[in-house]
Amino acid sequence: MNKTLQILDIRSTTVDPALFNVTAVNRDGDPYWVEFILPFFKELGVGIGIVPLDEIDCNRKWFINVDINAWNWHTYQKDVFASFDSKILQELNHGNAYLILNHQCESFTVSFFTTLYKRLEAFPTVPYNKIIYMVAAADAEFIYNKWADEFKLPPEKQIKIIYAHHVYKRFTHDTSQIRFFNYDRSVKKEKKFLSLNRRWHDHRLLLVCLLAQNNLIEDNYVSLGLMPEEVETAQKQLSSIVDHRFDLNGVQEGFNLIKDRVPLQIDNVDLKINQFGNKSLPISFYQKSFFSLVSSTAGFSYQERSVGFTEKEVKPILARHPFIIHNLPHTLKHLKSMGFLTFEPWFDESYDNETNDWNRLNKIVAEVKRLNSLSFDEWYQMLDEMNPVLEHNYNRMVKYTNEHCYFNSDLKKLLYYVS
């Protein structure tokens, strides 16, 4: 192959592990996204080389891919790139190197743009035109352009945005992983729905409060990782959210019903830590319930402006579970654009078009309440009707991961950097 995409083997250099995750690579040392471009680049006669720093051909374009621990960036007051090798910095400033800041499994736009630009303004170590932000935010480029316009950023201060959704890589579809989602339809249902709210955030707290206020917790699988020592903080945060953004009606009543019972625990995992991954929830909870109420990473526009998908949305699809998703507007629209089907014939999905955060949350809770009121017999019949849709979504997830991650993302744009 005459053309090659050069990627630095990040293991051949040293970066600050508090700011960059150097373990987010495949077994061959390549970034997760390489798996999804490899077969398509091969068809074009383009090779991919994972190259140690001292073997990089600096006469050709090359990438430094670093996964970012962004939760540490906003409090970090020094140069976030100070730990980079001097050769890397030299090549970023005067050579053919490009830096990929990788947020491959999360959807962070404005919050990270703001943090990044504060660091770049204070420490102009890396040129703007050498930075590529790779993120799993479905409309990240649109939001970045809007944000750049808002702050009147000149072209020379703008970075490149690549949408790349590789959360599927964390759900390797081999026998050892997929067995956690071997769905058995013969298992008797015990509850109507499953709602995981591990670590509490604003949108999850309000969601669970409204579920409690509508008597939807006792007879369902609902978790909330709010610890007893956090109740006072949660109450203050709740008051702040409601006073400034939302209607108090029902929220405080629901909070009073749960505050002495937290954490709400349905399985034996530690709710104090992030439970990313498929092993944190056995398939039994899906098999014993009829549908999922998914609590995404963000649910309100002030938290995030772009729809993003993580393992939270992946799990019910793998478990052949119908779902309602508390996320940002047009989440279901984005899923459909990826080839998935949703449940409009059986569910009222008008919440997906509701741009007012409070109204959308209320619509979701109202629909969950309606679905919860259906009898077990009605639900069994509905599941039978849904089965072709559930199987389609499962097959789409398992069989077309590479195609989705390549064709439905901006990974194709990496061809511009081949030399």
C-alpha cells in the first residue's frame, strides 16, 4: 500500500495520566476508532500504521491520539499539554503532526469547548488548526460552529470537529461479552419497567422524584445512587434547579418520599462509582421487566446541547428491551438515522420533539405512568407485536457496528490526512 495513515503509538511516549487516558487502546495499541475504519481504508488501498515516536516519518502527516480525562481539565490551572514530548510539540507547531483530543464514548460539546479554549488562550502550546476534537455528540460540528459564531472566533482560532460514535467498541460482540444479553423470553415478568439512575445528576434526580410522586417506584426496578450523606446537597441543588428553571409542583413531594430511603438499590453494585460496562447489570433485570426507562448522560439543555449515546442506550437494545429515553430533544430521531427502529405504534414518542426540558420530562413520566397501568396480559401481547422491531435493533447493533461507526460518523474525514 502506497498511502498510509500514521498514528503515534501512545505507549512509546509519556503524557500526564490525570489528563489523558493512555489505556483506551485496542490490544495492538491502536485507538478504538481504528477498528471501524480499517476494512474501508483497506478497500481504498490505504494502510494504517501504529508507529513509535522515534520511527514516525515526520515528512508525512501523522496523528497523536489521546483520550481526555475531561473531568480534570476544568479545575486544572496549568498547561494541559506540558507533559507532551518536546518532539511532539515541535511537530505540532512546525511540522505535520495533528492532535486528536478523543472523547469517543461521551457527548460533551459546549462545556468542553469552553474549557479547552480557556487553556489554549492561557497556554498557546498547540496551534488551533492542529487540533481535532473527536466526540460522540451527534451534532457536534453544528453546535461548535454555532458556538464559534457566538464568540466571533476567527478562522485561525477554530479547531476541527469529528463525530465518531465508538461506544460499541466497549461492547465487544464476541461470545464472552454477548452472553450477558442472552435474552430468555420464557422468564416470567415481575415488574413493568427498569430505570437505572446510578450516579445522581440533576435530570436523574428530578426524574426519580417525579416517578416517586406518581407512585411508580415501589412496583418497578428503579435505582438512584444518591447516598444518605448527599441528601442535603441534593435538596439544595433541587431547590436551585426548580427555582430557576422548572415548576416545583410534584418534585419536592417526590423528593420527600425517597430522601429517607436512598440509595435506591436494585442490584449489588457499588452505586458510588461509575458502573460503565455491560457486566454491571445482569440480563435478569431486563428479562423480569417489560421496558426500560433510560436515563442518559444528559437530560437538560443547560447540561449539554448535543444528543449523545453511551452504554446506557446500548444495553436495552442488546437486551431486546423496548425503551423510553430521557435525553435531549430528537434523540429518537438520531437513532432512526442510524437504522434503528423505535416504538411509536405502541408508545407515545411525542416527547422526542419537545424542546422545553420540563415539558419533555413531564411527557416522559406521563407516558411511563400510562404504560405502567397496562396489565401484564396487555404487555405480553404488546411484546409479541414488538418482537420483529426488537430483533431488528439487536441485529443492527451486533452485526453492523463497523458500518454504522464509519458511514454514520465523520471517520471518513480522516482520509484527508492520508499521505
